[in-house]
Amino acid sequence: MSETPPIRAHVTGWGRYVPSHVLTNTDLEKMVDTNDEWIVSRTGIRERRVAAANETTASMAAVASLRAIRAAGISPDEIDLILLATLTPDYWMPSTAALVKEAIGNTRAAAMDVAAACSGFVYGFATAQAWITSGLAKHVLVIGAELLTRFLDYTDRSTCILFGDGAGAAVLSASTEPGGAMGIELTTEPQGAYMIWLPAGGAKSPPSSETIARGEHYIRMEGKETYRFATRTLASTALESVRKSGLEPDDISLFIPHQANIRIIDAVAKGLNLPMDRMFTNVDRYGNTSAASVPIAMAEAVNEGRVKVGDRITIVAFGAGFTSGAVTIQWTADPARGADADTAIRAEDVHVRLPVDWDSVDPIPQALAELMARPGAVNPPLDDVVPGEPEPAPFLPAADRPALTPAAS
Ligand code: UT7
């Protein structure tokens, strides 16, 4: 009697959406004491996108999702589970995944949000893989979507220059064909809990005029400590995933890392002893879009012809928590399937239902309002990013990682 081959999770669809408004480093120079040279040399970022007043995390996620579903060649109602990774949900409740479910026209799926900060898409991807290989779901939609510009303090130059808005999505589908998602590595180091955090708004510190006066509704970050964690962890997390797949780094044709900082990505390449051309980067154009960064990068890598059928790729991320995660994938979908998604699915045709009898305040941060009001986006030419001198922590295997120093309270 022949054995039934195991069910595998294959990426069958991918898509991304970024808002049209571009915020350049030169724009930021008008708001805080910074300059293009500092931002480019320390981060590799040249510009980022800012969502318009009528856009939300759910609306961006819905556009990226419909593009991914189109590439997968299925109907939205064939999705069994929707996992939406975000740290900037539209509301505390309902989940943003529930809003997306309705907006894409799905009537059947279970829908929930994933809270693992910048690692959220990879955590969601690994969860989708488990649902599919266990037989619980046939098609899972995994989304990373963020509207970070509404949670930034535009007087804090150490954070406001880093982040941007956008969404990316992938469809994972069950198949007994060889290939698809392989080794998963997920870690969480709670010593880093207060290195990147948003102090107020939750049960520990509910929103009040006092928390707002203290600016506790904005993202805070210990940049150096986060940098050290990232450079120590990203390469070792990626390596664990690659080895769990029975492979070595040199077998991976493209790593798709979280786009936080070009120096961090450079450190990953060095940690894995690989050239930079094995790392996909678009941090220069979008900055750090947290949970959206890996799926945006994956969609662009495939659409730009950097991923071919049979290639092995590794997605890897780190973020607040501190979390990190990686999954290695043997690519099986025809990359051409994503080619026309941006023109076929237009943002203006996708709608998230609004609440009845309730008016939101103007969501655009005051510091951005003037820049957002001017006609047309500034699109400077993109030169190659010249990274600053990286100062990564030495690469260490997972078992040898030192404990983190918690931030002073
Ligand atoms: O998804 C995870 C999210 N977080 C991250 O990935 C962040 C990880 N950390 C980093 O990427 C880096 O730590 C930063 C890019 C945030 C900062 O780079 P750095 O090389 O660690 O700079 P620093 O914080 O040591 O600051 C160096 C100097 C300081 O001035 P002094 O004290 O030497 O006079 C800062 O005040 O640069 C100053 N500085 C700036 N100058 C111009 C800090 N921010 C800015 C700025 N423009 N925007």
C-alpha cells in the first residue's frame, strides 16, 4: 500500500499596497533636527509612504489581500483563515482581520489578528503553515499591515525618521506536491519587552488626557539596544530555519529580511557569510513598515524576477517583544502571476465598511498635515544606498546569546 504524501503549505499568491504619498528625508528636515546624510548613512532610508486620511490599516490590507488572492487564482471566498499581523490595528476591537474579511468579500473564513510586532507576518506565516499541514485549512491569507505614521512623535528624531505605512499579503495553499514552506524558527526574548513599546492605551495605562500630555500614545524605542538585538538575532534565527530545512545558507538564493535598517541587513549577510546581493532590500523606499515589511518585500522580490520556481528563499524578521522568526520556502508558483495585480486591483475600488453614526477625528498628525496637503508627491531619484559603517553585535548561535540589559524604568 503506497503512503499518502504529506500536505505541504505552498505560497500561491502575493501582493502589496503602499500609499501614494511620499515623505522624503528632506521633508523630515523641515520637522525635526535631522538631515538626509545622517538618515541615509545610519539607516539606508531615503523615503517612506504616508497613508492618506481616508486610508486605514484595514483598507491597505484589503488591497494587498485582493492582489494576493488574484495571483493565487482563487476567489476570496475560498480562503479558510485570515491572519492579519499588525501593531497598528484600526480598533482594539473588532480585529482588523474581521474588517478585511468583509472588505474582500469572504463569507467563510475564521479571522484574527497576530500581535508580534515586526515579526508578526512571519509568526502568521508559520501559523498558517501549521493550519495547512495539519489539514485544518486549505487556503490561508496571511497579511502584514501597518499605519505607523499615526503613532509617531514628529518631535522625536530618533523614531519618526524610521517608519512608514503599507501592507503586504500572501496566500498559502495546501498541496501534496513537493516544495513549499519548510523549517520554522520563532523566538521571543521578553527581557527586551520595553526596548520598543507603546506605553499607553492598553489595560496597564488606559488612554487619558494625562497619558496624551505625556506623549505615551507614541512609539518609544531604545535604538541602540534594539540594533544590538537585531544584529545578534536575525542571522541566527535565519540560520536555524535554514538548517531545520536540511539546508545551508549557501543553498538559499534570496533572504528576505525585515527592512528596518540597511546596516542590520548588512550584518545579517556578514553573519551568514553571504554577499549583500543575496539579501533583498527596499528599505530605501519604504523605511520600516513593521509587520508589513517582509510581505511587501516578498511581493516585490517575486514581481521583480528575483525569485524563480525551484528557488529556496528565507523570510526573517525581528521586532518588539523582542520577537524574531524565520521560515524557509521552496518557491513553486509562477512569478508572472503577480505581474498585473497592481493594475487589476485598484485601491479606489476596495472599501472597508465604516461605523454608522460615528465621526472619526482627523487622523493625520498635525506635523504631517501641511506636507500632506501640497499637490503631488515628491519622487527624488533613487541612487544606490551607501550604508554607514555597521556596528553589529558579533554573530552568535542561538544557544550562546547573552542576556539582554532591560531598559531603566
Ligand atoms: O523594527 C525594529 C525597529 N527598530 C529598529 O530597527 C531600530 C534599530 N536601531 C537603529 O537602527 C539605530 O540605533 C538608529 C538608526 C535608530 C540610530 O542609529 P545609531 O547609529 O545607533 O545612532 P545613535 O542613537 O547612537 O545616535 C548617534 C547620534 C546622537 O547624537 P550624539 O549623542 O552623538 O551627539 C543622536 O542624538 O545621532 C543623533 N541622532 C540623530 N541625528 C540626526 C539620533 N537621531 C538622529 C537623527 N538625525 N534623526
